[in-house]
Amino acid sequence: MKKLAVFGGTFNPIHRGHLSLCIQLADALDIPEVWLMPDRMPPHKPAPELAPAADRLAMCRLAAAGDPRLSVSDMEIRREGPSYTYLTVRQLKKEQPERELYWFVGSDMLLTLLQWKNSAEFLPQVTFCAGARQDGEEAALAAAAREIEAAGGRCLLAPCQVMECSSTGLRRRAAAGEDLSEELPAGVWNYILEHHLYGR
């Protein structure tokens, strides 16, 4: 079966840390195709200063343009209500029955995965993949992976070069008038400036 990975998130905005993690996981696990999937409404955390879905989708498309393995799906944005993973997995299994599904997550999401809504439904259907986003997280990630597998899931951890970056911090810096051209793909930063997002 051909591998397909999904990398979901609020992407508010998508930044080089997201892309670095995504590309390193794809390289390490030999996955030829990754869908960036911005959510409509994040179910797991509050989302202050949430840019409109159309803008976040556009920024993801700009960010994906530099790597032929990356494409962008609007599946969760088109669906009403909170963007629950179990609903997305259901839809993907119907629409992509011939694909072996992998799910890329940041370390913060892996640590809470078993608390996600209806996690028992999707755990056996996808392989979760993660790498550390901050130094010193490796032991906690390994413990979380063991818990996921004990609950019937599959989890792969790949060594990743850490690139510490957070959307929350970037939004704060954007509002303060700072230049974010180092942390954001050029197309994304230009989009933020042109559309006056995050207080710019």
C-alpha cells in the first residue's frame, strides 16, 4: 500500500518549525506524500487570534510550494464544527482506502493523544509519528508512545533536529511589528503583510 501522511494543525500561522518537523519525519520514515491539513476549529485547545480559515489554507499552500511531497487538503475546513481526528480518519478511509495512513503530530499533541475524542476508534487505523520539538522531550515522548501502543495504537518516533518556534510567539511578535522573515517561509510572511493578519 502506498503511504500517505497527514500533518494537521491550526497553522496560525504555519512556520518553518512545522515544515522542518514534517520534512524530517517524511525523510526518516520514507513517506512520499504528506498532506498539510489546517483545521476549521481546533478541538483540543483555545484559539485566540485565529486567522480566517481561508487565510490559513492559503498560507499552507504557499508553504507547501517548495517541496513536491507536500500538498494541502481543505477537508477539515470544509466540514462544519470542531475538527475531530476521528471524523477525518473516517473520511480518509472512505476516500483513500488503498492508502496506508500515517499521522504526523508535534510532541505536544502526542502527549495528549489518548485524551482526544473517540481515540479508540482511530488508534488502530493510523500510525502516529512524532519528533521532539524542544530539547529534553525524548523521554516523555517515548513514554507516551508506549501508552499509545498499550491502548491499541501504533506510534513511531524519529530523531529530529530541533527547531524551536511557536505560532503563539510569532503572532505576538507580528503584532509588535517585528520582522518574521527568518521564521516564516517568504510567501507566508508576504501574505501576512499583504492581508494585515495578526495586527500587521
